[in-house]
Amino acid sequence: MFFLIRAALIAVLLALPLMGCVDDSTGGSGSDNSDADGFDFTVMFANYADNIILPNYEAVARLAIDIESETGPISTYCQSIGTANESAAVNAAKNAWDGLMLAIQETELHILGPAASNNNALSNRLNSSAIGSISLCGVDQSVVQSAQDPGFDIDSKTVTQRGIGALEYLLFNSDLAQNCPSQIVETADWDSRPAAQRQLLRCEYAIVVASDIASTAADLRDAWSSDAGDYRSTFINPANTGDSLEELSDALFYLDLDVADRKLAIPTGVNDACAALSCPQSVESPYSQYSLDNIRANLQSFGTLMTGGSGLGFDDLIDDAGVPELNQRFADNTAAAIAFIDTASESLFEQASAIDSSAAETDCNNAYANPDVIGRFSACNLLGVIKLINDDLKIGFVAAIEVDLPDRAQSDND
């Protein structure tokens, strides 16, 4: 059986497109733009801004507008409640949420500039999972307030009551009970209301949340756009090369500090921040159980940011530094990590929940320490492969690019 599983994994690896291969025609080590003594950072930064960062924010804004529009899947779901079309309509809304969530996950590998200002304020408005779990009571209050108060303003709410996590709760949580203490006035009579009414109010507030996501993505897009905030000009300005390089390289460490630690190591109990054998309640998407899909999008975005897509990128700088094998390791390990996700038969929540004994804990730790040996918990293998990527980020990458480790990464013990 072991050999069959291993063969299946290898087949998936071989089927995945090779990420990170250097193409001389797109700025590789043989390109005029990549001369070791005169690397064209302006072209590189323009490529990231125009072909990766701005398009990602545009995609989030477009998908959010689509999902919250009067003819979009959430409105259709609201109108279908109590009819024969309800099941199909809610599934369509959930699928639209998934597409929006994956688009947001793509943006999380370039939290820099406007997205990083004011302690990542705009980024956290899209997805607040980095600063804590969704405030379920806060969302429940907002559901009632938005229906009763014509002047309701979602901007008055904290980020843990809005964004893609709140939207997930509203669309995927089938338990209609409220989550507030008895003294909260807005929700005092909530549980006695008809189920269809509660379902409709949640659905209608989901439109408000999706609209707020679209507004936030538009703010980020406009902050970068040449005809609005024009952070693009600051980013590609040759006078700011050092700062822009540090910003862009620091952003890649999201894979270490958020994906590895927060999204995987804590739920599986590998990180000491989880005081139990495992902490499945800490997964990023507890209601949809799409946590591994989120990580897959993060890995794909990491690959794109590392290579610059089809343009000049970090891989060209690494080639110029004379360590092309580092690019190959990034490519191979990123592909291996994605393969573990693609071959997983259980969600991250299910795997973390199954780490409920010392024997299971040992199995997870062994898979983490030996990721090439397929074990019981593919999420722990996945964490081990991502650690290999992060080890190369902390050592080989920072040396080749000649940047410093982010402050948070310097204190990371993994």
C-alpha cells in the first residue's frame, strides 16, 4: 500500500507544472536586464506591480462585486430561501465564496505598501484571520443591526466582524443559533425567531459584507493605480530600490510566519502555541473546511512571486548570485507541498481532530520531521515540506538577494 501511495504522489508531482524554472527570454541570467553589475530593478518592480499585484486586487474587487450584486449568487440565494431552489442556490453562493477566498489568498503573499500600512489595516479588512478568530457575537449583532438601522455602517465594526471570514460564517454555518451572552440586546430574541427569518437576515447581511470586501479591494487597487494613489510610482522608483526590495522580499515570509506557523503548525499541535495535542478549532476556514485550499493558493502565489511570473523576478536575482540550485529547490518543494494538498483525503480540520492521542502526535511529528516519508497525516508532511522552503528563505534566499530577515522571522524558532 505504501508504494502505491508513494507512486500516486510522485505522479502528481510529475504532472504539476515546474514552478521557478528560469527562462532567458523573460529576464533570466542571460538577459541584458539581469547583468550582475546592473540588474534592472525598475523593470522587475514594474513587472510585480503591473502583472501580479494590481491584477490580484482587481480580481478580488471583481469577484466581490459579482457575488454581492443584485443578480449575484448571494441575492439569488436570499430569494430562494424556503423554495425548491434553495439548495442549489446556497451551493452556488458557497462556490462563489470559494473563488473569492482563493483570490484573497493570492494577495496575502504581497502584503506590502498600502496593504501593510497601519498594521496591515486594509489587508485585515479582507481577511482578519491573522489577528484572531471571527467575532461570532459581533457578526450576530451586526446581522440584526443592519436589518433594523437604516444608518448601519459596517465601517464602525472591527475587522473580526467583517471580511471573508465573516462571509464564510454567514454562508456556511447551518447552525442558526446566536453566539452572544444573554445581556446583548440585539440578539436577545434571536433564537425564538422563525428559522427562515434568521436565515434570510444572515443572507442579507452577507451581501453587506461582500460589498465591504469589494470596497476594500478597490481601495487597495486604487492605492497602487497610476491614476489614483499611485503607490506603483513609489514602488518602482530607482531611488527606493532598497526599500522596495526589502518590502517585496519580506512579504514572501508570509509562507513562514502565517502559512507554516498559524495555518498549519498550530492546528496540528506542532507549534507550542497550541497547548493541547492539537487545535483543530484554529484552522483558518472552520465552517467551509477549505483550509488546505487556502494554503494551496498561498503556495501558488508564492511560486509566482518568487519567479515574477513570466517577467523579471527573484529567480533571476538568485541566478545572478550564482545559486540556480536554490531556484530548483524552491520549485521542487513548492510542487511537493501542492501535491500533498492535492492528494489529501481529509480536510485539515479532520486531520487535526484525529491527532487526539500521544501515538497520533508522534505520527504527526515524524511526518513533519521526515516529509518525504508518507505518513498518516499528510498535513504534517505538508508542514515539513513548507519548512524546507522556509529554511531556504531564511538562509539561501536572504544571502542571494542581499536583504535582511523580517523582524518577526528573526525571532521565529522553527
